[in-house]
Amino acid sequence: MTIKVSIDASGGDRGIPTTVAAGIKALIAFSDLHLVFVGDKSSIQAEFDKNISAQKHAKRFSIAHASEVVAMCESPSTALRKKKDSSMRVAINLVKDNSVDACVSAGNTGALMAISRFVLKTIKGVDRPAIMGRMPTMNGHTHMLDLGANVDSKPEALLEFAVMGSIAVKYTENIALPTVGLLNIGEEEMKGNDKIKQTAELLKASDLNYVGFVEGDDIYKGTVDLVVCDGFEGNIALKASEGVASMMGHYLKQAFTKNIFTKLIALIATPVLKDFKASLNPGKYNGASLLGLRGVVVKSHGGADVDSFFQAIKEAYLEVQAKITEKITKQVGQQTHE
């Protein structure tokens, strides 16, 4: 089966040169992938003409012209109402029309969520879509949701997030029964506010592999496969982890360039430092899923480079391959009728 993905080629901080190069890399990696690049046709074609590798895969990509671009600072309402021919909107429309199986964008997160929800609608029985992404841990990575789509979620919504996230992790990571933890200020039963305690009871009564509360540091220890939280806390945790990674890189660079001796040590330690940098590189975990929609939509970090944006395309590819939308629809439908 051919997997078709639309690329919001003009979205993000780096735009067409990066999205096209990442797309070509994805075409090389996945032989059953077809891409539709959406944006200014002449600019996209110019990038392809520069790339010798692209010519080998010319039959597996196409271009859909879009005359507008959603700016990173633009309000979701403006993007939704006034930019109906934006690269983001056209790319999502292709999912709705069943012309492609998924959409990937590095554009404005709020606009992407608003347009996706308006155009694709949510799965029947799903109240709110949630953003799920991967976070680096000591033993690999974990998944976390919501990362910012919802900032005042009720216990029922958090249970919904857990169900959708568990399905996605199970089938994209091949984990038979993913462990689920609820983010809290402590592991003890008496800790947390009323919303957290009510959510815990719902999770205990569910069929999920719920293991209890997890604290902030547990995210990076990798104690569970899926961390569930409200989008307010999730987004803070995400941005904090990115900040810590940047800070550590800053201080390491400062320490190793202090004088001639530290520079010599840095030279000797280059292989170790490269491994360290790769382990903490946020781009390695790029590609957050907008779960709960009637179609696969993956959000890339706005400043993603070629390798990072490739990871977002890969995430979309894996979700389509695993039929995540269909599985969430079926699971939520069963719960609705119970």
C-alpha cells in the first residue's frame, strides 16, 4: 500500500528549502511513501531542481500550489477565517478529501490545531484533540500528552487523552500493554488537587495499564511509556526540558573553551560530546501528533532542521501504517456504547 502525506512546505521558520530536503530524505527512506508538497509552486520546484536525488523519485512526489502562508505570530482565528488558501489549510484539506493519508506542518501550532479541528472534525466520542510528543529519557524515550492543546482539562478529558495516547504508543512502538502514569506533584495517593485525584480514579477503573502518579523527574527516568497531563503542565514541562538541554549545551561549550587545556580536553572528548549532544537533541524526538482528529496530523517544531523535520514525516508515516485513527475511532466507539 502507498502511504500519501501532504507537507506544509511553506510552514515553519525555515520554510521550503528545509521541508523539501527533509521530504526527499523521507522518500529515500520509505519506498512506499508519496509526498504532496504544498506552497508556492515555483519555489518548491526550484528546490527540487537543485537536488539531484529528487529526480530519482520524481514519480513519488507532486506539488499543490497555495498562494498564502500562515505566519508564526498569526492568531488561530485569523488563519482560520482569512487564509483559506494557505499552505497549511490546503495541506489539511487534502487529508479531508482523502487525497492523502496524513499532513505534516512546522507552522503555527494554534493555527494548525484550529484549522485541523475545523476541517477534519474530531472522532465521534472525542471531546478535545490532544497533542502527544516524545520526550528523551535515560532508557530511550517516553510519550507525553497533552503538550499544549488544552489548558484546563477535566478528568474525563484526561482519561480520553490516556486512551488515545495508549493506542498510539501501542501500535507505533509495538508495546503490547503500554504503562500509563498521571503527572502529579508526588507519588503518594493523598497528593494532588481534586482534578488529579478524580482522574486517577477514572484511570484505575479503565482497561488501561495505569501504574499510578509520576513526578516531573520520572518523565526523564522513563518509568512509564505514557505520561498523561493537562496541556498547561505538559507544555511547561516540554519547554523546560528544551531549556535545560540548551543550558547544558551552553555551559559545556563554555567550560571546554575556557583555555588551551580545556580545548585540548574537548578535542580528546569529541566522540563522547557528540553522543551526548545527539542524546539531548530535541530534533531527534520531533513530531507531535494531534490525536483525536479524523485524520493524521503531525506538528513539527517550528525551527526544525532537515533531520528534525524528517522525524516528523516519519511519525506521520508510522501512524498511517499502524492505522492509528481507525484504532482510536474503534476504541472510543466501543466505550461510547458501553
